[in-house]
Amino acid sequence: PPDISKSVVAVNGVPLGTQDNLFCITGGEGTGKSNYVGAILAGALGEKRLPIEKTLGLEITPNPKGLAVLHYDTEQSEAQLHKNLGKTLRRASLTAVPEFCHSLYLASLSRKDRLNLIRESIDLFHHRHGGIHLVVIDGIADLIRSANDETESIAIVDELYRLAGIYNT
């Protein structure tokens, strides 16, 4: 049988997000999704597990090998992304962005270019850092023309599952 996927995000020992799988956070505007994402990213930046009060009750697997931590944002302004990254670093008790962490602003790109950049950079950072610990895409609906188009929606989910499987993230 295949190896059991390793947990990356858990609550009370119950895995929510595992390697080679997708974990989706949904909610209305202004409900704190970006803050939640920041807590997950903060936990993935350290060599040791952060206390759960810093990760909003989540148990985030630390990253002692310095594998790539990738954050793609398709929604926020560049200034807001920078502000959120600063909050994430403070939460992780870091003063600078680790060299393995890459937070990319995609809102200015076309939908097609966003997905191409994600594909190509995942491969680049996988090779540069010896693997990928975590990928966050804040706003996957912004990778397609219409979230109500079932064919297009299924295609993007299939592509993300494919990438998660290939890069074990």
C-alpha cells in the first residue's frame, strides 16, 4: 500500500490538511480567512511547532528542513499582501522573510497567466529548496473565468490535485 499522507494542518491530532491533498478554507468577506491563512503560514515557517494560541488552535507541522513555503494571493492589493506578510512574520516571531518562503502577488495578472505562474514556480521552488512544505492559494476562484462553470471548476480542482500529488504538498 502507499505511504500514509503526512499531516500538515491538524486540530486535536485530527488531520485537516495533508501532503498531496487539498485543504479548502471558505467563508464570506471579512470573516477572517486571511488571518487564518496567516496562522497556517506562520506555523509552516518555523523549525519548531508554534504554540497553538499563535496558530489559532491549529497544529501546524514545522518546517525544520526549510522546504519551500509558497503563498499565492489573487485577491489582495500588493500593499495588503505586504501588510499580511508582516503580521505572519510577527506571529512566527521572525524579523525577516526566510529564504524558502515566497509570497507572490498575482492580482495584476490574467487568470491564465496566474495558473501558469503557479505551475512553473511550484516546479522552480521545489527544485530550489529540495521540496515543498506548503502551498497556499488565496483565491482559487480567481484562477478561472466563472466559478459557476462546472467544467472549468472541475478542471482547476483536478489540476490542483495533480500538482499536489506530483510535488507531495
